[in-house]
Amino acid sequence: MYRHLMVPLDDSALSAETVNQAVQFARALGARVTFFHAKADYGGSSLGALERVISPAAFNDNLAGEARAILAKAEVVARAAGVPYDSAVMTSDRPHEAILSVAEARGCDLIFIASHGRRGIKGLVLGSQTQQVLQHTTIPVLVSAVESNLAPAEQAAPLAVIRDEHRSLAAVIHGLEFLVGQAREQGTAPSFPLLHAMLYYIKQFPETLHHPKEDRYLFRLLRARTSEVDATLDELERQHVEGHRLVEELERGIVAYEADPANGLPGFAATMERFATSQMDHMALELRVVIPAARKHLTEADWKEIGAAFAGNSDPRFSVDNDEEFRALFARIMNLVPASMIGNAGGR
């Protein structure tokens, strides 16, 4: 039976669903996974060459890309499921060759890849890279027709955004936990600019964008359709308010730690752990109770309203520019955390 799955990923919604399918499959088999992303050679492109000269800072950001951000969010799913994982990145403009090379080097015995077809496996409509992998591989390939397993069209987009935002926050929280653990092991303070960047992301993204959208759209519409989850929604809204207090406490903890690096770790660690536990429990409750209830009770019109809100189209407070800003910020944070954080779960 297969013991080590290679899971190639890009930044598409279909790829995000592939993570769910692959992790559940690996869990059923008792296998481990290696998430993989083939990063385009930005430095070798004409745009990259020009940007290197006129804007070195922007060039460095684009050169780093979103690979680690993509992998960090996939790792959130594996950690939650208790599946051992590792991650790998290769710079290549021929992704299928990179996939096969890394799969062989890592000793993978199955490549789990999305069909990227509108009809899934029923019509065998495959993306070009999937086709190339199938044509050249010597390793078994499982083509996952994840599109046929997605929620109905009106639900798919908002659910994908909500899950992706949860994964982004969970990845930042994991980064905080990793930095605290590293500080304990090494006896040295972490990068305080990185801690402040993480705090800024937490304050501005879930507190300013994600949670208000949930209250105003998802929770409101669900209350209008059913009363069976009112108690859970009451608790989640209370947790949103409590979250503001915990974020303020986290901010004070970072400031105190930075003022006294020699003695500030225990206090900051305790504050961070309270915040991390509350946020992870909050997201787990939403996924366990609210999302299934929403899929059961909300109408097509409800999902369209939620989808428009989470896409940033229906309320000027939730602009597309803000969404792109936080996506870029998340990518920068993941590129700044120690490289050892990525793939740090017994996957080797």
C-alpha cells in the first residue's frame, strides 16, 4: 500500500481542495505527504531583469513569490488531521519535470494530483501539467477529480475563501508558535520586526476583514434561515469580541518582550498560547458546526451575497485592494519565517 504521497500544488481554488482530498486519503492509508510547489523562474524573466534594476525591493518580494505561503496553508490541513508532512519547492518553468524529480528524490510512491478538468475524471479532461506528468512518470499517479466533489457552484467560491482565510490565520499562528519554540530551544530572542508583521496581519486581517464579514453576512443569514445553531453563533460572536481583547494582550506582550528580551519570553509565550488556543478552537467550531449548517440551510441567493462580500465586491470596507494587500503581506511573512518551519512535522 502507498506510504508516501507527493501532492503538487499551485495557488488555485482547485488545488486548495486537492489538499483536503490528499490529506484525508493519506490519513486513511496511514501515509505521509510531501506538498510540492514549482516556482516560476522570476529572476530569469524579462520583467524580473528590469525590476531587479529599477526596484530591488519589489524584485526580492516577487523572486521569493508565494511558494512558502501556499505550502504553509497546506500544512495547516495536514497538522489538523494528524498526518505527517513535509514540503518542497523547486524553481522551474517546467512544473511536470520538477514534480517527477522531487517525487523520485523524496522517495514518494504515489503522486496525488488534481485533474484540473471541468468534468473531472468522468470526462478525463486534464490540465497540461497533469497530462505531462502522466506521460513521463514511472511513479503511480492518482488523478483526483476534485471538481466533481466540490460544493455546488454558488457555495464553492465563498467556502473556498473562508477555508483559505482560516488556513492563512492558522499558518501565522503556527509561525508564532514556532518562533516561541525556537526561542526556548536556542535561548535567543526571535526577530521582533517579524513578530510585529505577524501582529499587524492578525490585527488588520481577521479582526478588520474576516470576522466582520462573518458577523454581517454568514452569521446573519444563517440566523434568518434557522435557529438550530443560534447558541453556537452566540458563542462565536462572543469569541469575536473576546478576540479583540486577546489581540490587544498579544500586542502588549510583544512590546514587553522586546523591551526586555532576556526575561520577557515566558510572559509572551503564555500570552501567545492563550491567543493561539482561542483562535484555533474558534475556527474548529465554525468548521464543525456553522459551515455544515450553512450548506444545509442557506439559499442560492444567500450564498451569492456571502460570496460577493468575501470577494470584496459588495461593501467598500472590504475592498479587493485590501484583500490583495493582505495576500501579499501573508506571503512576505511566510518568506521571513525561518526556513525550518516549513515541512516541520516528521515528514522526512
